[in-house]
Amino acid sequence: MEIKVSDMADGMLDISLEYRKSKATDPGFKAPSFITTFYDLPYIDNTVLDKDMRVGVVLSKCVNTSELDRFRNWLDPKLTRDYEELRDSGITQYAEIRIIRFPAEYIGNRDRPYLQDIIHSLVEEQKGQSTGPGRGGH
């Protein structure tokens, strides 16, 4: 999975998630793009990348190092040193995010695949088995 950040401002990240398996199984796959903040709940606000992959995104840090002096009195000394190192190395914005992967069996009923999708998947799987190596495609 690849995470691309297109914008970062005021504690909000505009991100998109690229998932290789989705691209391989669905040529029309468009990576989901959304904004995440400190107030999003990953267990409620999550996204489906593929029929067997659901993820939630957690924003754990979001810093504009140019405002470090403004908030210095409210920050932990270790955190202040960390942010000073970022600023001194030329980094003006910094964020840490975590990805939570939910197994397919945790997907709610409203998000489960429709019967047509399951049948299509089984037919494609059967076609792959019948034309596999050594079968001659008959």
C-alpha cells in the first residue's frame, strides 16, 4: 500500500491510498482520497480498498514547525527538541499517520459484496482453474 499526501494544513491531511492488489484485479480502480483529522474515528470512518481489504487511518501527529515558538510553553521538552530538529533540518510540516487494517471477516453486512460479485468472482476463479497449466484450456 502506498500513501500519498496531497495537502497538509491546520491538522488536516488530504491523502490517497494506492493498493496494488486493487489495481491488478480492477483496471478501473481509483485510489480513495479523503481528508483525515485528529477527530476522525478509524473504527467508524474507514474505507474499502478491495473486497478483502478495509483500512482506517489515524493521524497521530501533525506539526507546522514554523509555529514551534508560539506553542513552546505547552509542549513537552522532548517533543520540543524533536520539533526543533525537524525545523533545523528544513522540514516545515510533519505528520505521523497509522494505518489500521481490518480483516474481511470484520466487514459489516452493509459493506459485504453483493451476490452478483460473489458469483462473478467464483466464475472467474473457475475459469482460471480450467485453463491453468497442463489443462490445455478444454
